Amino acid sequence: MPKDKRRKKGGILLFTVENGELVAHLQQRGRYDYNHGKPNTWPGICQVTAEGKRRPDENPLQAAVREAEEELQTKLSPMVWYALLGGMDRLPIHKDKHISIFGLLVPTEAMKTIRLERITGGLVRVKEKDIDSLIPAIPMWRIEAHPHYYRDIVVLPETILALRKGFARFKRLI
């Protein structure tokens, strides 16, 4: 697909520190999209914590924050906005003409405020040592779930890149 025809997306990848170790939180896609009354695309696949289509009037950061607030059913606090806009913990993990993913290191307690939508399969915790065991998604899994997705962590390729960059950036802060 030509780059100019791709849907533009924005996303946020949340990291926490648990027992002195950096942890990324991926969102697993559910099997069914209750909002649209049809099976979900990429069922069982893990993506960044929150990600979605960018509206024409949004920049990548605005899209990422809106998607996070919608999908995680929580308002991002003014401190989070300050961190993202002020560059304290802002991380353009992956950026090209169609996708921008921002990383954010949040307190572990912040994860307790998250209430996922029904269409979500849940959050999956990933540590840096787990990256090499992640399974990159292949096109046939766009409509059919990976046969072992409950046991394996299957991710979109840009998610692996985001994880590598996020772990490299944030492990320097802990």
C-alpha cells in the first residue's frame, strides 16, 4: 500500500517499574468488536497500550492522548500532559508519515485507574528480556487468531520496534 494511502495513527506505550524492573503494558485485541457488531481484526494480537486512527484535525500527540483516554477509559492527568508536551518523559518511539507512538513512564498506581473497553482482550505485561520471544504477526492473522495466542505473545512489527526503543530510553531513568 502506498504510504500516502495508509491510515494515520497515533499511540501511547505505557511503562511502569515493578520490583525495580521496567515493564511495558501492551493491549491485547479481543476477538469481537462490540462497538461495530463484527469480529475484530487482528484478534489476540498485542499492540501498544493504546493506539488508533488519527482524525484530520489532530496531530500525532493529540490522537495518541485521545485514543489512550478512550481505550483505557481514564483521563490523562495534567501531569501526564506536562510530561508529554514538555518532553520530560516524551518519547517519539516510532514516527513516520502514518504512525507515531509515544512512550510514557507512569507510576504503577496509575495502572489501577485503567478500565478497558469490552472489545479489549486485556493488558499483557512485557519485560525487556521477553522481546526476543515475541512472535511477529503475519497477514493471515489479520482475520484469524494466532493458534496459540493465549500462550504466546503475538505482536505487530511496529510494536517490537516501540518496545526496543522504549526500554532503551526508560531504563536510563530508573
